[in-house]
Amino acid sequence: MNVGIFKSVSYVTSFALLSGVAYVAYDYYTDGRTKTYFEVARAETVLNGVEPPRAPRPMALDYKGDIKPAVVSFDWTGKPPVVVEEVTGAATEDVVVELTPVSDVLEVLMVLVDDRDPGESLCLVRLTNAQADPRDRWFGIGSAASSPDGEFSVYRITGDGVEFSFADEGRAREFLAPSTRTGADLIVTVEEGAKLRARTQTSLIATNDAKGPELPRVTERRNGQYFLGTEDAATLATDYQSILSSDVKTKTFMRDGKRAGVELTDVREGSFAARHGAQSGDVVISINGTPVGSQQEAIAFANANSERYSIWTVEVLRLGRVETVVYHSPGN
């Protein structure tokens, strides 16, 4: 086959193909003009029969039933909230617990205030319980007594009277002024021929009869009071620097930008300081009524007054509450 014949066949084939495509296009065009593929009437019937969508209704959220469980309480369990029925009718009365005041347990007969050594201040009280023996007793700082509501103790002694604190930390302190009874009211009368028996005054501080050398290292504690043994006192007098460096760590306690005490940041367990009541977090505010603003001030005050005081009253800020701790020298 030569080239001329090949070209002729190619031209004929191409023309036939183009003619077929043109025919198909023309046939589609003519059929589209004469035939209907979309029935408008039927479509209108279907579309008009569809119910239009409803507009969303506004929904108000209830605080107790919707907002509080989902946002405040984070209760996403889907459980219905607990319905609390309101009690109608007579109003409920608050239950008032009546506490026994200190004045119903004792009366203050006399106060002896030592301005230079507050720990030496004393007060003479008389218990209202006629069966108590002795009824007249001398109380010092920290001395305790019992009432129907629990134990209470002497917190402070001033010229105006005595302030008592309670074992129940939520109960406010009570102040009791000295009795206004005259001396004639305090005189005891006996029948003719009867004999008076002298009462033995017992100590309200010491818990046993051992004193001095019989208690070399034992520190007794009762109602916030510590009793130093002879060896304890000697150790404290000679080795206080090593005790401060090894037993406790301190820093100056600041309040409102001013020095307000000595904070014990760490107290070694079982150490000399721990055995004598020191606790981590304590803030020493004052010693025998003298404020201390640093460890150096506390040491200087103790050195300057070591021969002056036999009882040391230390005010400590502990867990947000001011407590009084009393240390008695051996034999006191």
C-alpha cells in the first residue's frame, strides 16, 4: 500500500466518524425539543405537599436543674436532680447549747500580779463544789479545773481579774473579776466545841512529789506547762547554741512588713527542742511579756534574765492561735 492510498482511507474514516458524531448531536437536540423528561405538575404536587419545618422554640435553662449540675457541680450523669421539698408550717427553732460559765464553777477571791515576771502571777479561787477538798486553791498560769462542759485553764492573770481558756477551741475565753464579797462573808463559823482542821494546801502544778535531782532529764507536761529536770536545765544553759543549730531551724516572722516573732521552720524529731514542746511552724511571739523579733533578740533576752526568772512564759502562734507555754525551772 502506497502513501496515497493510506491518506485516502484516513480521510474517509475521519469524515465518517465526524458525520456520526454530528448525527448523534442533532438527534439529541431534536429529541430534547420534542420530548419532556420533567413533569412540572407532578413536581409541584410533591413539593407543595411537604410540611415546612417548624421554627425552633426558645428554651429557658433552670439554674438548679440545668446550670448548677452541669457547670457548678459537674454532674453530667444525666440523672434527674434531687428534688428537695420545702417544709412549710411552723418555723424550726435553733437548738441553743447552754454552756456552764466559769463563774458557776469557781469565784476569784484574790489576784497577785507580778509585773516583772508574769509567770509568777497567782490567783486565789474558791470552788463552788462544797465537796471539793480543798475548796480554796491557788491557781497559776496554765492551772486547770473541770466543769460539766469540759476542762478549762488559766490563760492570763491581770490586776482586773483572771482570763480562762477552754479545751474546746471554738469556745470564747471568759474573764472573771475578783469577788466583791467582804471579809466577813469569808469567815468560817463553827459550832461550840467543834475543832478546826487545818487544810493541807496541795500543789496544782506538780504531778508527783519528785523534785530536783530525782527528775534529772524528765520533762513533765500538764496543761501547757513543762517542768525542767536538773540535767535539762544544765544542757540548756551550756549547749543552747548547739541546740539551736542542730535541733531547730528558724527565720524571722514578718507581719505587715515588720518583724513579729521567731518562726521555727523545722524541728528535728526526738531532739531536745521537740521533747520540750517545740513544733515545726511555731512562731515565738514573746517571752515573759517581752516581744521578740528575731532569734538573736530571744537569746539576748534569755541571757540577760537567766538569774531573774525561775518561770518562763512563752507566747506561741500555733496554727493561727496564740497559745501560752510555761517552763518551770527545777524545784519550782
